[in-house]
Amino acid sequence: MVSKKAAVLAFVGMVLMMAGCSVKSVGKTSGEPQSISVFAMDTYMTLTVYDGEQEKALAEAKAEIERLEGLWSVTDENSEIYRLDNSAGTAQVSDETARLIDAALDMNTMTNGALDISLYPVLAEWGFTNGNYKIPDEKRLSQLLGNVDCRRIKVTGNTVKMPDEMKIDLGSLGKGETGDRVTEIFKENGVGSALLDLGGNIQVIGSKPDGSPWKVGIKDPWGEGSLAKVEVTDCCVITSGGYERYFEGDDGEVYWHILDPETGRPAHSGILSATVIGDRGRLCDGLSTALFVMGEEKAEELWRTVGGFDMILITEDNRLIMTEGLADKVSVYPQYGDIVTEVIEDKT
């Protein structure tokens, strides 16, 4: 729990700031931006392409998003995850689902348990899956935590086995994986400049049409507006923060949806938002959640040990911490001159 003053946040996230570019369909001529919007995976997704076979790329991307949602939805009775969650603990799944579960297990190991796809029933008990928020009873919470340990899941080919009482949700990786697949589709259709906004998960192909980097805003977690911007090309920028979904309990405290798998309670590691920047959406998606749970020191240790990504952490004590690869790409806006900016370096 945190104090209401410190934690009741305006709904903030990450926003795209595109100087001179409008994210909407303005024509069908090659070189003019074309966009589609899709509601999938419980969020609105907007895809914008600036070149290549635009109409074909967008149509194929929409179909792929809907197909993947059909595989991974936890509420659709026809999905593979629903079938797995409601089976006797064993189910046959597609190659895509088996690979994603395998990736989730690898990330659980990588993050020392900070990311755990078997946390779903605990999230549901808090009401974060349907909006019926409540503070769980301690006895019930302890009971549910007994089934949280995705290391007990076994994937052999297309067969997934897990304990009968365990239920999983691939939401912590699913949007990132979807972004990776859409990016592949776009590139297969000759797209060299595109923007994917998957409900706040930003993935960009190449640079903006004028050759300049994309500018992605990092929101102020204490209020309205963007605190900083980061310039990127051909990569993913994915943020997790407690402000994304939260509620105020009868005790006047704020509870957010990013839970610590060890306690089953909202994670309070001193971090208000964790942004991960890298080549693969799946990795960035999972790590953004895990780093929020892990806290500053463990996040820094993971970055040095694993590598392959950059990160921006905004802390409760008014600091913006970035890895050295972003030192010349992040700009804090002048009105936030009181925030302390730190750059961490690889000591190896």
C-alpha cells in the first residue's frame, strides 16, 4: 500500500509524440500514411504504415492480431489458454502458444520469479481482470499463492502439462509477441516506416518518413503531461506502471495491478514506471513488468547480466534512471528540472 497523496495518480501512460506526422488514414497513395484500429486483447490498437504494400500489410496484420487473440484469450471458451486453464492440467496447443509459454518460463528463470504467468487467479481475486475490485482475504490469498509457480509447467512439443489447480494468462507477453508478428508481416510487405501502438506498447519500424527518429513520450507518473521523450528507430518502447490500473480501497490506500508473485500483493519496489527499449516486443513486454517488481538494484543487475535491452526507471524519490545506451536519446522537459537524472553504466 502507498499513501493516497503519493499514489493516486492521474491515468497516465506512454504517448507517442510525432512532430509533423498524423496518425490517421489520409489517403491510399503510396507514401501517405494509412492506419487501422483494432480492439483486441482488451485494448485499442492502432497500426500506421507509411510505405510498402500498405492495404495488404494492414489487412494481414489485422487478421493476425485477431487470430492470436483467439489463441490466447483467458475468457474465450474456444481459446487454447481457456482450454488449458479449464482442463485436467494437460492440453494440446499450437506452435505459437507452446513457444510463448516456453518463453514465459525462460523469463521467469531470468527474472528470478518476478514474472510468473500463473499469477492469474490472484489478479482475478483482486478484481483486476474484470474491474470488480476488492482487497482479498488473507486466507484466500494464501490459498491462491499455493498454486503460483510456473516452474511446475512442462512443455513437450505441443503438449502443455501443469497442476490441476493452476491457471495461466499470457497477457504479460502477448501484446509484445503480437507486435513482433505484426512487424514481420509489415516487413514482408515492403514496409520500411511504420508505427504500432498496441494499447501503449509502442513498436516502430525504421524511422519517420522524413528520416528522423520517432519521438516517444514518457509520461509524468505524478500528474498530467509527458516528463521526457526518447528518440528511437526500429525498436520497441514498452512501459509498465502502477497507474495503468488501480483502485482505492475502503482503507483509503491505493492498490495497483502489478503484483509481486511472492506476496500476491501490489509490488512496491520504489519504482513508479519501468520502460524497456529493445529489438523484440516480447522481451520488452515481459521485462517491463518484471523490472517494476524487482526494483532498482535488481533491475540494474539484470541489465548488466542479461543485456540486450535498455531501460528507463522513474522512482518514487523523483529520479529518472536510464541505461548508458540512452544517454543521448532521452530529453527531460524543462518544467521537470527538479527531477534527478542518472545514467547507469555497464561495469563489466
